[in-house]
Amino acid sequence: MDQSVYLGLWTNWSRGSVLGLTFTTTRARGNLLIAFTAFFISFVATRVWKIVCLALHRSYSTSEPCETAHHQQQVILRNSSSPESGIVALLRLVYTYRSSLKGRLLRRLSPVLLAILLVAGFSIAGGFSSSISSAVSDEVLATSTNCGIIAASDMSISANALRTAVNSKRLSDATQYAQHCYAQDSAGMAQCQRYVVGKIPTNATDTSAPCPFEERICRTKENIRLDTGYVNSHSSIGLNAPESERFAWRYVMHCAPLKTEGYTTNVTQGNSSWVSYHYGRGSSGSYDDVTSSPVTYAVSDTRQQYVINEHAELGDKHFTVHGKSTLDGLLQPIPELARPDGDVTIVFLVGNGVEFFESTDDAWYRATAKAGAISNLNSPGTTQAYRPSEPASPMGCVEQWQWCNLAYPIDQGCGPLARQLDAIYGAAPFFNLTSRDLDPDRPAVATSAGTRLIWPSLVLSSTPYAISSLFNYLGDKALASCDKGSYTGLENLVIFI
């Protein structure tokens, strides 16, 4: 058995405090338990019959004179060792005195009927005793002895390298899981059964959402907004807890392609030319020497990205990614992009030599400019190629979080839908916490309600879950278009955030 499985008695709160009582053990010990359960049921049946006989004996006792059959029945009830022997003795008694029991036969048969019911009930219970190991489900409780968060206090290079490797592995595994298990035909796949639910449905997907920023900076009027809805900590995440000790978490992402007119400058130095994008001040440098620049990002112009040589072969480049977001303090957006109620991330999609087989007017890819012809040495003819119309295509995203204490009604126990930290501080009062309790140097929280907010938020904060982290760690693997093959070298595409 997996060492992370808790062995012993616990409560499965999905079934309540009584029906949810569960005992988990190893298979070998479970087989012994089943065998002893059948023996225990027969043992209990005998003792229950003794109690029933005592109750019947006392109820039939009287100080008045009675017939012989009554006294014989009392003797049987007092000395019967099992319901089976009691049935035989009582039936013999009824048969012997059948002629004198006219009109009182039901009174003498009632102990017999009760004994028959006991035998039938405990026989059925003994027969079903072997099914106790799978009577409900195969749910187990994780011990979580080796679980925790990656501490951010250690900022050494070696610690950051380890943290990067761990986060990359996490996101890579999550991406593979999402590609397989969030597909429409994923039902029944074994690898999609590892969690409490195979996939958490998105509560709302709006592809006609308005601009998340000032309308004049968005390229289109129809944009995308994703809302998870309230994700239950028990039924969706699998944190076993009674209803009064559960929480809900919500995440909203709203993205829109951005206009570039008026937000770029062309720079030429020697033989190099590039385009600078101005959507806010970007920060760079080391931990001890952070530099702020009015340039959000700079990229080589289209002419240098698409150097056309006759008979040139298609390259084999790969994605490179760099993140700029208010979430990690690396971006101070311009007023048109400022959102005090959410964290802003800007994603730059750079062609970097990628040639598309077909023209696409997608608001983000915008591969509408002709880029020469593509031919194949093994077949005649050529195919018109297309490239992005600009050196880079920016997309702005707003991310919002919300925390709720499910001990309250869902419309009364939630903090604001806001930035990551603002959402946590806003929900703190519903978990009996103050701003002091959320201080990094705080003492241990004494209340279970406070722990239900602090620990999940710490785990989430130490995990690369925001869109900026997705591109930073995964690079080219973050694009769903990598699997569609609509252009001549998906690996040639470069993304900058």
C-alpha cells in the first residue's frame, strides 16, 4: 500500500459524521478483519438473543396463577442459549399444548417469530460482512506527512535553481494532465482518475467579453473572460472536512489583444533595428540592483526576424519566454492598463521567423503579411507563406482571486474579487484573522478557521499558477497551437511576456 495513505479510523465527510466513519487498513489485515467480522456477528447474535429473552421473560412474568404452558415458556426463555435452540424449544411447546392454546396461540408464537427475525437478520449481516471492504468506495485519506511549501526566505542562487526545477516539473505535469484530461473524449482515461474529480469545469467562458482595460487600448470589442466559479475545497480539491470547515476559491482571467499604434518606438543602432513597446515601466536586474525602464519590452523588427534568402531552409528555433507582471512587481502599467482590482500581465507574441501555411486574422497571431513561397524538394509547386504583420503582438490580461469561508452563506462569507494579496487580506475577517495574523513574522495561528485561509493561500502563492508563470516556465509548451501544426515551424515561434 502507498505510504502516503492514512491507516486507521477516520471520517469521510462526504457521507456525514455517522455514515462517513471509515477504517482503512492493508489488504492482508483487511482479510483478517473480514473473517473476524463474520465471527463477531454470530457472537453478537447470541448475546442479543439473551437480551431479548430477558426482556420477554420480564414482560410475561406475573404473580397470578397461570397454565403449565406459560411456566414452560418462561423456563425456555430463561435457559435458551441461542435463537436457533429457542425456536426449536418454543415450537415444541406450542405443538404439545396446541389443544389448550386455542385463542392464545399468537401470544405463544410471538417469541418464535421474533427469534426467526433475529436469525434471518444476523444471517444476512454475516453474508454481507465480506463486502465491508468495498461497500462505499475506494476513497482513502492522505497522510500528507511530507507536504509543505517552498520557503521564499532562502533567496540563494542554489535555492532558486531548485525552486525553478520543481516549479517547471509541476507545470509540465499540469500541462500534460490538462491536455489529456480536459479534452472532450477524456472520460474513462486512467491517468485522469488521480484526483477527487477528473476535471474542474469552468463556470463561465465568455468569448464576447468587453475590454478589460480602457476601451481605446483594446484591439477588439470581443475578448475572452474565464471564470472558475467557486471551487469547493472538499468536493473539488479533496481537502476532507465537515461543511462548517470548508472554503471556496475563485479565479477570473480576462484577456484582450492590445493596440500598438502610439505605444511603440523604432530604434536603429548600426545594423540593428528593433521596436520598443511602452505599456508600462519594466523592472530588471539583480536582487540588489533593480533597474526600472520606460520600455516594457523590446524586440527585433520584422525585417531582421524574417531574413529572406533564396533556397533558404526552414529553421529549427525554439520558444523563449520572459515575464512582466504586476503580480511579481516587474511591471508598472500605464494608466490605460491600470486595474486596481486585479493583477495585470502583458504577453508579447513574437514571430521570430515562423511562417504560416495559411493567412490568419486571429486578433493575437495576425499572420496576414505575405512572406514568400515555400517549396518541397520532394514535390512540385510552391505554397504561399505568411508571417505576423508586426514584430510583436501584445495581449493584456487581468487576473483576479477570491476566497470564501463556507461556514457562511456563499453570498455573505466572501472577500472581494481582487488582486492576489488584496483578496487574501479582504477575506481575512471571515476567517477570524486580522492583518497582524497575516504578517510573515506572525506567531502560529491558534484558530482552525484562520489556518483554513493561511495554509491554502501560502501553498497557492508558492506554486506557479498565474499566467505569467505559465509562460515563464513552460515557454513554447504553453501554446495550444503547438499541437495544431498550422505553420511551418511551431518551434520557431518566440513568446515574450
